[in-house]
Amino acid sequence: MKAFVFVCLLMCIVALASARRHHARVTEAGDKLAITLYYESLCPYCMEFVTTQLAPSMMQKDRLPFTDLLLIPYGNAKVDDDGNVECQHGVEECELNAWHGCILQHHNITESVKMIACMMRGKKNRLDKCAEHFGIDVSDVKNCRRTRSVRDILAEYGEETAQVKHEGVPAVAVNHIYNVTEQTSLVDHFDVVFCAQYETMYHIKLDNCV
């Protein structure tokens, strides 16, 4: 009987060690699913997607370590004849897009997702409130916005957006491919689709996936 218990215990230890090595292999080997979000700061649909779909998946369900996440705060903005950026929801949106750009350019993706999701819970600039909530120093973000124009900050995001023929935002590309037929599922059930796409690509089922 003791021998049987010992064998069972040994098998459990080996299984646990194997699972830990497997998890480490996933994160260390760079098995990440590329997700690119094209959005704009004051779009109601973008605000809903980021706060109720993307951020909960990345943070609460811990998908971020398995994601190569890229956020593009430009959306349906255009450049006028004078080279100035015009945003769909006006000047205030251009300003907020620029703040998001400065966050992304000066902070890692984990802090950026936290800050941007927090800021998109309202239509005003919530930078200080969100920074205080998460204990993040945003002095570099403020310096970025103070010393650079909206056009300069958003230029790279405009170039990225121009490469994708999206039919409105939020627009989500998986593995750098934008598929219009997948947008409804991605926007309404992001985590479910993410899990399925990840398992299809890497033959690994992540924790908490349905």
C-alpha cells in the first residue's frame, strides 16, 4: 500500500514539473499570438471593446504573456491638405489619441494596456487619475505630449493604419492579417476567439480557455 501511495505521489510530482516546464516553454520560446488593434480613443465601440473585451482578456485572464499586442490609436483619422490630423470625433479625440501614443511610446505593453483601458472608461483625459490608481510614473508621457505635436506623435500610427483596409473601428488583426469576416466574433467574443486561434497555431490550450 505504501509503495502504491509513493508511486502515485511520484507521478503527481512528475506531472506538475512537466506542466511547469511546458508553461515556461510557451512563454520563453516566444509562442505568442500577434494581435493588432486599430482604434480611436472616443469611439464608443472602441471604448466598449477595450474595457470589456481586450483588457479583461489580457489582464484578468492573463493572456498578455502569450500575446504580441500592438495598439494603434488612429482609427478613422485623416490628414488634411495642410498636413494636420483630423479625427472622426474632433480635436479632443486627436488629443487623446496623442496621449495614448505617448503612453505606448514610453511604457511597456502591460502598463500601456492598464493605462489606456483605464482612460477609455471616460471621455475626458484621465491620465493622472489612472496613473495614481496603478502607481505608474507618467512624467515621460507628459513630457512627450508637451514637446511634440499631435501630428508628429500620430504619424507612425497613421502609416500603420494606412496599410489596412478596415471597414471601421475597432478593427482587430490576428497574426498581422485583418479579416473582415472575423471582426464580429473578435469584437464580441475576443477571448474565446483568441483561445481558439492560439490553440490552432501552437496546439496548446491556455488556462481558463473554454
